[in-house]
Amino acid sequence: MKEEKEFNIETIEQKTAFIESVLFVSKEPVEPEKIMTFLKCKNIKDFEEILSKLIDMYKDSERGIVLKRSGGGLQLVTKIEMHDLLNDFFKIKKTSTLTIPSLETLSIVSYKQPVTLAEISRLRGVNSVGPVKNLLQKKLIKISGRKRVPGLPALYSTTKEFLLYFGLNDISELPSIEELTEMFEEKEQPSLFKQIQSENR
């Protein structure tokens, strides 16, 4: 019986192939530190050089996947241009998983975190218990502590799942309040994002 040849991880090409294999089989983003530790790579510049080779390889317009930093980790994802075709192929129904109230609530949490239920409800102008429960069930937000005021109300913050859901590497990649205000501003009623913006000043 012919023995399989051992795969050594020595050259940049071999390390690139290894990282590609790890990301291919992983269902979740992989932390760069975990890969660096396995490869015994202590220099971040050397690791970024390896990643750049992988990124350049996927820049080819004929490839269907790209390397993306998401949720603080690395992940292989399909190109945006392919999404409609994939939906057609797998007959995926385009349905919104988040309601408008949930999106409003999630916006407030993401920009004002940590924030209490009372603060969320005040900004939205309506009781927000339902949307908060929905977002907790979807693990897009979490209870991150208690506010030191009478009653010790829960404080809500976004989660790693939130970053993955919106394809963000970290909170700093969120659009600015000014950009969102321009996107969602309505002539007949005040913008929710304008309210958040005014409170942040």
C-alpha cells in the first residue's frame, strides 16, 4: 500500500495552502492568532504577507469566493456578484429576517451601546420589549451588564453574531451616523438616526 506523502508547512506557498484548507472546512471565522500559533508565526508582518498572497489569488475575477475579515476572524465567503445566482440555484427565498422595529432597535444598540431598554424605548418613542426579545433570541444583542441606577436595569450590547450577520470585522466598520442619516432621512417625519446623532454630540 502506497503511503501518503506528508505535507510540510515550510514555504509561504505551503502555509497559504494550509490556511486556505482551514478556512474552507471551518463553518465560523477563524481567529488569526490561532492560525499564527499553529504555524509558529510570531511576526504579524510575515503572517500578513501570507494572507496577501491568498487575497491576491482570490482577486481573480473568475473566482467565486473571496477572503474576508469578519467577526474578528478570517473566512472564505462567496462573492457578492454570485448571491443572486446562488439564490436561484438553491431556490432560496428572499425574506427579511429582521422587522423594521428590530432593525431600529438594533441600530440604537449598535451606536449607543451599552444601552438600557428604557433608553431604547425613549429613542424609538414606543415600548421596545418585543424587538429586544427578538434580537436576544437571534443572539444579535446580549446583556452586557447592569446600569448603576435605581433598579439596576440591564445594559444591552451587540454580539459577535451581529458582526457576522452584517459582515463586519468590528464595530468601527459601522457607517457613520451622518451617512445613515442621509440614507434614511424622511421629509415628513424626523429620522431616528438624527436623534442618535444629536445625543452623541
